Amino acid sequence: MVVGDILSREKVWRLLNPWGDAHNVASLELRNLLEKNEVEPPTLFIELLELTKGKDNDSVWRETSRWIKFEENVDQGGSRWSKAHVGTISISVMKKVRSMLDHAHFFFDEEGTNLHDIIEHDAEKIFPCDDTKSHLLSELVSDRCYKHLTKHNMNTEKKVKRHFAEKIPEGAEGCVILTGNVEFLQKPLVMFIRLAKPAQLAGITEVTIETRFVIVCLGKESYKDEFHQIGRVFGNIMADPVVKNVAYTSSQARHIIEAFDEFSSSSVAMSPNQWDPRIRLQPPVVKDQGMERLFSSEFKGHSQGVGYGTGGLKNSDHELDESLQRTGRLFGGLMNDIRRKAPWYLSDWTDGFNTSCIATIMFLYFAVITPIITFGGLLADATHNNIAAMESMVGGAIAGSIFHMFAGQPLTIIGSTGPILVFETIMYYISQDFGLDYLELRLWVGTFIGLMCFVLVATDASYLVMYITRFTEESFSTLISLIFITDGFKKLFSIYKSNKINFDWERNGVLSYDCNCYAPLTTGNYSDLKLNRTEEDWENDALSRIIMHGKNPAPERTWASENAYHCIYRNSYKFVNLTQGTSWIEKDVNTCLMHCGVLDGSSCPLYKVDQAALESATGTADHKILSSLASHEGVQIHDASFLEKYQVETFNHIYVPDVFFVSLFLAFGTLAISFTLKGLKQKRYFSVRARNLISEFAVVIAIATMVSVDMILGMETPKLHVPNQFRPTRSDRGWFIPPFGKNPAWSIGLAIVFALMGTILIFMDQQITAVIVNRRENKLKKGVGYHLDLLVAAIALMICSWFGLPWFIAATVLSITHVNSLKQDAHQKIPGEPDTFSGCIEQRLTGLCIFVLIGCSIFLAPWLSNIPMPCLYGVFLYMGFSSLRGVQFFQRIKLFFIPKKYHPDYIYLRHVPVLKVHLFTIIQIGGLAVLWAIKSYKPISIIFPVMVVAIVGIRKAFDYFPRLFNQRELSWLDDLIPEQEKKEKEMEDEGLIVKKPSV
């Protein structure tokens, strides 16, 4: 095969095969032969040995090439192997080999345990009464020649890295090709020998492997390296799947020759004037044709990918999944899930003992606890501390442990989600409007949601998942990914609010910059209901404020009298009596804030006065007050109307620009290191094992690095705050919520209405995430469990409702991240092949350990408090961006900005017009925009789950408008929705399918 301009299959055949079109009949015979063979032959390790002259002019063997799948050659000097590459063969050499095969000697199922005996036994059949036999044995397998070969390969084996032997698939067998130039033969000699049983030919092959085939090709060379090229032809054809299968299956010489002819007819040629023969072609990054070319006409006569593939027709990802078939029995689907998962339950635990799982636990622990504490703080604000960070951590530990011990798909990670937060907020506001106790109402809502989910499980309602195609999955998962990304940026830039940058700073004025502490002035209000608290209540309130906000709150004063007040700052409480002295105002900033003092000065202004407002008050009594505020003399104004009149901004912050910029550095540093180290697996630095290990621990290393940088710099960056006491946030509630006593009976009816909406939300959120996790491209082997997942999630939700804990359901981004972190490449990668994704480590240990650690985090508070929040915001961004990689939706969005000429070679662009692709993408963008708008606008955000269902309906509507998108186009851009005779009729009319005749 010469590389250059593509020639048609027919032209190549006429060049290679002057014997006419008999190959068509031969190909048919080969198909029939291989169809009868149900056993897949083992992989062949092929080694080419050339006969050369040694220092003493002795005949010696030297290894020059090898194949597992792709060709590798010994570079000049014999000191190293080349990279694996696609073998290129000269057409003239192929014609020479074809003519040699007509006169070759074939021996099948021969016996022998060493090379000498095998050659001697078969040579005697060829040359029974001729001196040629003795010459052959003397030159090829004499003691000197054989010993040199053994010694050479023993030395080679020391040089070859040990991991090469690991690349040879288990059960592989050897093929030895012996070629060389000899003077005693008048005509070329070709011997094709297949042993009855693979034999260990000691010292022949460079690795210890049993040999099945021996090919001998000797003769007089007509030009230099002729037999080296002939040996390469034999090596390449034996590495071909079709030829290899025929060599194992058939015991007739003509079948071997026909297989070579088929190999020739399937080859393509390229002219030499457009290609440098010294260039080694890189192996393709796609799967090879294998045996398909023999059984499919689509592979014949095509080049550069045109015409390859299934024509776009493929089944839905869920269509053939037996777990989504309605059984017609009560709890039939659930029982099938249990039977399917039960045999794997033990391995779900044992498979978790893996370094990848350790890395996943360490990484995802931080990724899961951050949103739990964050959502806990948001729930505290939304529910007036009825549910806060403490309840979130306890709920996560309980619900997460239950789910990962008993769920059908333990790779799914549950967590607090944005839609659930919106639902909880609306439910709290409505309960307050009706004067109802929120936790009691919520208990009944959660109970009814659980019961409704039981009904869905009992009736096999999870079969509706078949209508969730890639269109809906990608819209929903993209929405959640964008929420992670936008929330990550919002939280990161919110650090600026408490760490302002002084844009008015001037170098010449640095000597006048100061900051002083002043005692606060009374507001005159001494009737606050908080004054009835005990000292213990005040201290508990201080602790809860850290849990609620997750950051340092501003000092809060509650005046008890004209000169005394209760002070809460951070997690400390003090009762301050100004008549007993104010020496604390002369100490440091922390002491001032601990006593709820007031900071004022040019570097910590209490108020910011606009210059225009100051000039407008000239000549009035207010001018003096404004001047005092502008000069930062510690003057305090409690008259809100005065401040509003002159547009005076209450600033009350210390300028700490370094904290904000260091926070940006920590967040983006975490993001950059995570992506860089995660991609190290594809680079050439370090050994394979070192690269894999670093890649697995990429995010953990990134967090550890940035935490170390933060500790070295010593900046007061925002830190992770974890509750350090095990008790409910509010002192007026316990861990168990009584179901009766506070709300009227009619509130149970209201709970049913809420439960209907909540059930839709939880069903869609849970099942869409499950569909994404269970997609076929993740290569999961232990089966799915949609009904079992929903049942376990419902039980955990009911338990959390009765204990006043947040609801936890499948979290899309966390689940995608969990799956991605557990993906494994094939350990036995053939040289030249790209990294082969072999599947995920399917186990329960990572999820269980993560949530158990979250439950123990209360006791780890002293250590966790050293982790900067910007590092975790960087992890948020990493999860959001990484979950978008490989999403076809984003591929199609980028096509808007790429000229047609430079479009990537995506498979769907070969079969769907670009305008149709753009139209499909625009519709998907519109649906995503509507989802985002509804989520963001609180008055209507409760209908968010209904809109997710509407997205499924939009996709379903495409089936009724074939002029918009026909079924062939949808099969390339999306998944086909099963059922419908109408659809089958349309595809039959288009000629896409052929209806089977009735029997």
C-alpha cells in the first residue's frame, strides 16, 4: 500500500489481482467460513526476524519489526523501538508476495516444541531427497544461529520495558516470521506453519509467549531489503483481523490465499508524489473496521469516511432497556431491579478498594460539603433558621448513607439542589401567610411526596424515562452546570462586598490614612423582645449566626439601656457596659469588633459622603454634620431620613484589597491546576502509573496546593465554617417534628397540593440525573435500577421530613463529576491505540464514605476551618465546566461561530443539513432560556418542574412534524423515542427500514 492519492477499490484490485473477479466468490466463501466460527481467535503477537551475517560471517537472526495491532520497527542502531504506526506496503511487494503464495507450502496442525524440530520436520516433506534440506537446517537453525537468536532476545528482553509485556492482551499467542537472503535456493521458499497447539519456543520471541504460527520466507534478493519488505507484508496481513481469523479457522491453503486477496482488495493506495515514505502514519483515533468490512458492503470502496456508519439509525438509549419495560404487575419493575442488582451487591463493596476511589472520596467530600453548607445558609435565610447548615449536614449524612447502601445506582450523588431550595422558600412564605407552622406543614408535604413516589414505583411509572432523550437530558444538565458556574462566580465576587478596594487611594496621602475605634451611640430603643433571653440563649444565638451565614457577620448590638448593650460578633457574645470603662477602643481591630465598637477613618470609613451633596448643604446646619462624617471623626447618625436626603452611603468596611485579589488567585489557581493535572494523563511526562495517579488526585492536589499558598500568604481570606455543636439551629425546636398540635386539619389538604408539585419536581430531577448517569457511553455493567432509586430516595425524604431536615435528591453535576472521576482506561492498551475507555468503577463505597465524612465534619471543624472558601468556589467552577465537556449541545452552539468550511468532522454533520442542525440548536437554546427565566423569577418559579416536563413535550412534538425534522435527522441529533406505528411507517416510507415479512 503506497500512500498518496486515493485510488478506487477497482483500480487497486486490477493492479494487485490480475486473475479477474474471482475474489467476489472467494469473499462469499470466506464469509460462510467465518460465520460458522463462533470462537473469537486470540490476539496475535507477531515478530519479524531477519537472517543476517554476524561478525564471523555466521548466519544470525535479528529482530526488526513487531506487531500487536500496529507496526513497530527497530530504529537504526537497534537501540530502541519506534512508535507504533500504520504499516504502509508497496504495491509491487504485495504483487510479489501474492505470486509467492501460489507456490507456498502450507502445513496445518503440526506438532513441535522447538524451532529446529519444526523446520526439520516440514523441510523433509519439501526436500525429501535433496541437499537443500541440510543447507536449510545448517543456515537457519544451526546451534550457532539458534544460540545467537536466544542470546539476542534475552538481551532485548532486558532492554524492553517490562510494561510492554503488560500491553499484550491476556491469552495472546505468537506468530514468528523468518525471512532472509540465502544463496542455496534457486527459487523463493515460503513455508506457512500452524501448530496444533501453541508451543513455548524458548528464546525466539522477545517476550515469553506461546507461539502458534511460524512463517518462513527465504530466497535470493533482487534488491536490498527485499525480504525485509516481504516480511513486513506477512506481518501486516497476519495482524489483519480477517486474515488472522481465516488462518485460525481454515485448514486449506486456498482460504489463506483468498484472505490475502480480500486484504488487498480492501486496501487503498496513495501516490508517492504527495507523501514522504519516511513519514510514519499515526494510528487512527477511532475503532478499526475489524471483521465488519467482510460482512458489510458499506466498507467496500470508500475512503476518508464517506459512506461509513449505520446511516444514522440507532435505537434510543432506553428503548431496549428491560428495566423500563412495564411489567403489568404491582411493584414488578421494583422486583426486577432488586433481582438485577442483588448478584452485584457484594462486589459493589469490594470494588471500592481502589486508589481512584480514594481520590474520588477526598475530592468529592469537599465538592459535596460546600453546597450542603451553602444551601444550609440559604435555607436558614429563607426559612428563618428553621433549617440551616447543621440540619443540612445531618440530613446529608442520613439520606446519603441510606441511598448509597440500598439504591440501584450508587454512582448517583444526592444533594441539595436549586429547584428544591426554590420550592422550600415558596412553601415557607405561603405557610407564613396562612399562619401555619412551617416544619409541621413540611412534614406532611414530605410524607405525601413519599407516598406518591411509592405509587409511581408500584405502577412502574419509571418507564416514562424512555421519553427523556438527549434533547431533554442536555437541556437540564446544562442548566444545572450553568447554575454551578454562575453561583461559583457570584460567590467569588461577593467577597468584594466585605473586602472593598479603595479606588480613591493616593500615594501622597498615605501618611493621613488612619482607622480609629469609637464606642457606639445608643439608638434609644430598649424594648427589643430579645432582651428577655438568658445569657445561654445569647451564646447559642451567636453560634447559630456562624452556621447561618457561613462568613463573618457584622457586629450586632441590642441595647439594654443607655450605656449597656448585648454584643454578638462572629461566634462570641459579650454584654458591654460603657460605664465600666472603654479601654478596649485603644486596642486592636478585633478587640474593637468583639465589643461591637464602631470603626471610622480614611482607611475604614463609616460613611461615604458625596462631594456634591456636601456642597449643596453649604450654609445650613447640616453642613457641619456632613463635614464631620466626611472627615471620619466617629460621628454616628441613626436618622435614616437624613442619610437618605444627602445620599450618604453607610460603608462600615475596612479596605483590604489584598484579600479580594488573593481570593481570585486561589479560585482560578484551583481551577487551572485541576484541569492541568487532570489532563496530564494524555501527556508524555512521567511514567504511565505516575500520570494516572496524579490525574486521579488532580483536584485534591489543587486544593492542597492553594490551601498551602493561603497559609503561607497569611491573608484573612474567607474560610469554610463548619458547625461545632450537635444541636438544632433554633432553640425552640427539637430533632423530631410532632405531626399534630400546631396547624389546623385543613392544612393537610394544602400539603397534598404542595406534594403534587414536589413529586413532579423530585421525579424529574431524580430520573433525568439517573438517565444521564446510566447512559451507554459510560459503559456501566451492573445494570440500572430506576424504580429502586426512586423508592430509596422517597424513604430518605420521608425520614428527613419527620426530623426537620432538608430534602436530598439526585444532584446532576455532582453525579456527572462522580462518574467522570471513576472512569477507567483499559489496562492492556495495545501500542498505537488511543486510550480506551473501559468503563467506571461501579461501587457504593465512595458515596457512603463521602456522606459519613460529612456527618463527622462537626468533629473536624478545627482542621476544615483552614480551607479558604475561594478554593471551594474554584471546585464549583471545575465541576460546572468539566460537566459540559463532550456535550453535543455545546458542540452545536460553537458551530454558529465557525464558517462552514472549517466545521469539525462531527458525524451528524455528514447526514443532517447545517441549517437543520442550527434550527435544532436554537430550539434547544430557547427551551434552556425559558427554564432559566422561570427558575430566576420567584413568583412563578414553583412551576419549574412543570416546565421540565414541557421540554419533554417539545421533543415529542418533533415526531408530528416530519417536515421540520424527519426520523433519520432526529436519530443523528438526538435519540429516537420508542413506540408509534406512525414513526415506523414514516421510516419505512423513507426507505430507512424494511418491514420483515410475517411468518
